[in-house]
Amino acid sequence: MSNKKILIMSRLTSFDKYDEKFDIEFWSKLGVEKKFIAAWKMTQEVNLIRGKNGTQSRLQRSFSLIRKRES
């Protein structure tokens, strides 16, 4: 048996009566790890929608080298 806790929340509303209180309450109940997992899954879904491989996502790698001039 698994010790995982499942959070189920739902709300039915019309578009013109939508407010963000429900979303804030939902995301505040999740821990950092679950928020990260959800964000990672969303990036995979975006890649699939764009026609890319959803399992092989890459992080953007860029850097700058700043050197102070000698006086």
C-alpha cells in the first residue's frame, strides 16, 4: 500500500465569476516538490503541443563572462 497523499479539489463556476482564490488555495496546499513536478509536466506537454519530443526536454544554457578592466 502506498503512503502517497492525494489532493482532490474541484469547483464549478462560470467564466465571468472566476476569481483566483481557488487556484491560490490549491497551489498553497502543495509542497515544493509537487509544484516542481507539476511545472515539469507542463513543460513536457508544451513540447508535445509544439511537435517536439515531450520526454527529452533541455534546460537553456547560457552564460556571460564579465571582467573588470585593470586601471
